Amino acid sequence: SVHAWPEIIALFSRALELDPAHKPSRKNLALVYVHQQQFQRALDTFLEVGDAANAFTQVGYLAYKTGQVEKAEELLLEAIRSSPTYNKLAHSYLAAVRQAS
């Protein structure tokens, strides 16, 4: 439930206090931030475990999956700008977002 988000954030934060290098906890924390539409916090959290292009791609995809199509397109375009020749995944997600809108 939506009311559980603060508790979930606290649990992932505690897990990261115990093991700051635990990537799954960090990625799941970023996912929670996307669900709360806290996209900048989600990006910042993803950036701690990857490069900018990957962070924008992941958060853009998650925004799309949670119905935030306009935000997803913005984030995926930024992913492509961050790594125009490499980021095939962002191009693929962007095509899906544009087809959905």
C-alpha cells in the first residue's frame, strides 16, 4: 500500500547502512522513489551504482511502467544524450513510450 512507502524506504536505507555496496537494495530504493514520483531522488540513487546513461535509462523505464509517460520520454531522451552511440536499450524503451502515448 502507498502508506507503506516510508517504512519501505526506512528498511532499504537500513540495509544500505549495513552494506553500502549492496546494489539490489539501492536499486530497489530507487524504484520506491519512482513510485513516489521522486524522479531526481531515484536518479541520484541509481547514479550511486552506475553511470548516467544507465541511471536515466532505468528511471525512464520505471517511469514508463508506472504510467508517467511524459516523464519517461524526458528521462530516456536524456539517457540517449548521455550516451548516443551506446544506449540501444534507451532507444528501445523510447520507441515503446512513444507508441504508448
